[in-house]
Amino acid sequence: MTKVTAQLSVSLDGFYAGPRHTGDGDWMESAESAGFFRVTRWVTDAMAWRERQGFTGGEQDVNSDVVAESFGAAGAYVMGRRMADGGEVPWGEEPPFRAPVFVVTNRPRPTLVRGGGTSFTYVTAGVASAVEQARAAAGGRDVAVAGGGSLVRQVLKAGLLDELELHVVPVVLGTGLRLFDADLELGEKEAVELEPTRVIHTPQVTHIRYVVRGRAPLVLDDRGSGGGPTTTTG
């Protein structure tokens, strides 16, 4: 059964990149880039990631196994336009996805076909349409929301996300692009509930997989109301 999944590397304080780069300078030299590469260092060190990019070297370890697993599970991808534009040149003629990619955008563009089975279809009808098209193209495998963080929030907000995996890196960035913020538009007494189903710890990163249970009201218990046992100190 096809699942819609997402995964992101985040700092302990919840950032997936440094402060947003809005200038005309080189993104690679920006604070956004510095934060992003700090929390994804475990990925770029992994042999499975390097092989997928056409590079040599890397570590064959648990982190590499996690990367290989994620590539193997995805039958199609959904991606934001900013990520697609930024990666178009660096990914080259054979991008690492090797599957159809559906790009959420408000700027039409013909489908871009690349080598290795990767194609980029630009969807202007919204995130739900992109997910639906990706499901149809996934061949029973997962639809992976590749990001960025804003797109992951859109999919979560729309109730379309089945599974979320966070790769929590032991670093505090202090500021930057936060994965979860107010544009989820949760009510004052509402939350998105998740259930952890797997935790893998390594020295570089802790991988935590969640099933998304969806929006639910926050229900207060009767703690302190006098209806149950009390504890006194003195």
C-alpha cells in the first residue's frame, strides 16, 4: 500500500537550515546553507548517499543503511519549486531520485526529463494534486515528500502525510528555518498527534520514525481538581 512519507534532518531546537537566504549572493556561502549542511552532514558522509550521487567513498554504517532504505522505498517524489530550482544544476543529467518527481509551483513549466528514470513534472494545481499524481506514478511504493520544510508542513496541514521521520542531530542552531511553525494553523486547543514506531541512535544522529495520527483536540485531564489522589509535601 502506498504511503505518503517525509523525512528531514533537524537540529535539537527544530531547525532544518540556517536563516533563509534572500539575497543575490551565492547560496552555498549563506547562513542558510551553513545550517543545512550542519544538520545533513551524516547524510553526505554515508556511502549510500554518495553512491547515489555518483561519488566514491563514504561510510558503510547504520546511517548509510537508513539512506539506502529511504531511496529504496520511494516510487515517486513531491518537491517544492525552490528545492527543484536549486538542485537542477548540481544534480546533473542523472539526478539521484531515479523516479518521477512532482514539483509544487505556481509557475508552469514543461516536464523536464533526466537520465536514470528521473522526470520533473511541474504541478500548478496545488499540493493535493501533486500528491495524487505521485501516488498514481509510484507503482505501489511510497510517495516521498522531499521538501523543503514548508512543503512538508503543507502536506501535514492538508492531512495527507502518513509517516514522518526526523533525523535529529545533536546541535543547537539557535535560529533558522524551523520545521514546525504557525503556518500549520492549529487551533488554540488542537494538536497534530504522532506515534513513534522506530528509533535508531547513532553518535551522529538519532532517527525517529512516526506514524501521523492527525489533528486532535487537546483534552485536559482532572489533575489537581480534587477528583483523585493528592500528594502533600511539608
